[in-house]
Amino acid sequence: MPTIGAIADRGHLTPLMPLASMPACYSLIPILASGDVLGVKQGLWLHLLDHSHSQHTLQGLKMEAEDLAYPCLRKVTLHTITDDAFLQADFVIVLNDVLANEDQCSEAQISKIKEQCTRYGALIDQNARKDVKVIVSGTNYVNLIALLIIKHAPSINPHNIVALPTQLEFEAKAQIAKKLNINSSGMYEYLWEVGADYDI
């Protein structure tokens, strides 16, 4: 389950991505580093975190991010998940893009998620800023993940921890696209053009 966090550091935000070798983080890095989300003037110092056996994958991700020379990207560093993870984080994005494994019973999956999120919650509570914002998004168990982080990060305001199931997002986009009589894959471009027309 990848997680992204950000630390305010000398004028930069520092996103931290535990389990960053997963595809969701690979897709998210260009969005963050290009300035589409946080603004083109916001510098980023990207921290990629994962287990030690994934460091080779992270090294490739780091090299690609640096080679593409994103305008907001200042630095990329690699880490294993340790007790100083989420240190002074301003925001954390937990991306659960793992589909349910048919070979594994739901109880085993939930047990694994509980173990990971218990650790994440404790580390966020211990190391992150007290006004940290946490977004949990993914294909399944997102409400459970958010609940576990809230439970194990008692010093963080629960209103700062939100769950965004991608299935609900897809359904909402489909409904809006149907009303507007456009293809749902073109929603972003359509809304961007409408926003530009109305100077939003």
C-alpha cells in the first residue's frame, strides 16, 4: 500500500511515499512533480520509501524522475520504512491499489492491512506535524485503512483524515459524463475548459 507524505522544508514540500514501488505511485509522481496539484512554484523534495527488497525498483523510479526534469522536482531520495518515516509530514496520501487476491481469504487480507496501518498510524502520530492531512484512496478497504490510521494516530485531528474510494470516483464521473453527454475519459479536459471559460 503506497503512501505519500509531504514535509515543509526550506520552502519545499517533501512528499514521502512508503511502498512507492507500486504502480499508483509511479503514476502519481509526474502529477505532483509537474505542478498540476500543488502549483508550479512549489518545489518538491521527493522521498520514496519501501521495503529493502524493492530498492532496485525505487532506484529506477528515481532515475526516471530525475531524467524527466520535472519543473517542481528539486531532489529525490530513497528510504526503507523505519521509525523516522513521516517525519514532520504536512500531508500523506495512502494509495491502496492492490486488488483483492482470490487466493487469499478476506480475513488474511484484512489482517495484513491492519498490521500495516497500525504501524502507519503510529508513525504518523509520532513523527508527522499535528496538522497533517491524510488522504486514503484506492480500490478497496479504503474506509478501513482510514479508520485504522485515525485509531492509531490519536493526536491527529480525525477531520484531517479522509477516504476516497476510486470506485465512487469512477461512478460519479460516469454519472456527470452521462448528464453532459460526453465520454467520461474526457472529464478532466472538459472541466478544465469550462473552468477557464468562467475564470475559475
